[in-house]
Amino acid sequence: MNTFFHDKVVAITGGSEGIGKALVELLLPLGAKVATCARNQDKLYDMQLKYSAFPLHCIVADVSNVNDCSLFIHSTIKMFGGIDILINNAGISMRGLFADTDAEVLRKLMDINFFGAVYCSKFALPSILQRKGSLVSVSSIAGFRGLPGRSGYSASKFALNGWMEALRTELMDDGVNVLLVCPGFTRSNIRNAALNEKAETQGESPLNEAELMSAELCAIHILKAIEKKKRTLVLTFKGKQTVFLNKVFPSWTDKLTRNFFFKAGKLVR
């Protein structure tokens, strides 16, 4: 990993915090040319100042907006001459029972988590094809196993998984590696920024963050998987266990999942 990323152009969505920020901070010392986008201008400005000596390109963008995605990708190509690796990392979660949740919440989840990846990939693909690079999307265990209280999040990640699988098959003779990353629960701001039933920011995490994998460790695993040209990366023991059990013992996994997220019939996680 010390030389693999040297001089490579890596575009990362959602790079102002969490896994995206960790990826930026790992890649720059490795000699990569990094472009990132996020909605928070202040956090991007602070990052640009902190890494002013490095080749870092920051753009304020909302990936649910196709024009913002076009600006991010095309400005990156203009700045660095092309894109070797695109990491679709930007995402948002939710917490609320479907019966209580506005349909607007599910639409927002699809717009950001799925269509954001679609838009950026569409604009970046010609350059990635030319350079025989990598297309990476950060999905979730929720893309393999639907999670109660997170129906919209699960739907967006299932869509992302299926789309990436189709792309991998389409591009398998073109020298492009397509990597699907599925972290388990990771310490990041995604749960604090999660939407509640009314499409408002939740503001707090229902999980014990101290027990979760750090964003930095997750980013290290992602970079190693890119270097090794892996097709799928499933992280954490619980994540791998969930994927396996859901495939082999689906009815039992329904009950285990219900018990994990509910206590006395009430959603607690």
C-alpha cells in the first residue's frame, strides 16, 4: 500500500467526516492526489487548510443533485487530468418504523445512497475505463440483510449492491475493478445525522459507539481491498456472521435480528 496509491487520482464522496475523512487522511501521505466533496463547507475548508501542502481538491456538493456530481467529477478531472479510483462513500441513514415514517425519508435515502453513487460513477466511468482503475461503493450489511427501523436505508443499500454487481459483470473484460464494501456498525457521524420518521436529523446514536470499529480501521481495510482488487469486502465478525446466517438460516436470522433491534416490542437500536 506504500507505493500503490502514489500519483493515483482518488475521488471520494462524503469526505468531510467518518470513513470518507479517514480515507482522505490516509491517502494523502501515500502520495495520492485526492478529490473529495461534502455538503459541509466549513469542514471542507478546515481540511483544505490542514492539508494545504498536499494535492487535495475539495468541492461543496450534494450527491443527490446530478449537477453537483457533475461539477465534482469534472472539476477533479480538470484539476488532476483524470480519475483512477472513485469511492462512492457519501451516505445517510435513518431510524424509524416504516408505519410511522414519511415516504419523503425513503426518497432522500435513495437519492443520496443510491443515485449519488450512480451520478458520480456515470460521470467518472470514461476516465476510470481509460485508466483501468477501480470503482468502489461503500454499502452496508443492510445491503444483504434488511434491518428493522432502517427500511429505507436497507432498500438503498440493496439497490446499491445489485447495481454494483451488474456493473462488475458489464465491466469484467475492461480492466476495471468493481469493489463493494460492506462495513458493519462503524464509529462515524452517520447515525447522529440519521433521519427520523419526519425526515429530521436524529441527533444522537442509539448504539454504544465505543464498541464499534473505528472509521480509520475501516478505511485501512478498504485501501487494502482496493490494492488487492477484491470484489467484495465484508467487515466485522458480526457483519460476516449476519451475511452467512441470513443466507443459510433466513428464518432464524429474522428472529435474531428482531431480538437485537427490539426490546419489549419497542425499537431500541
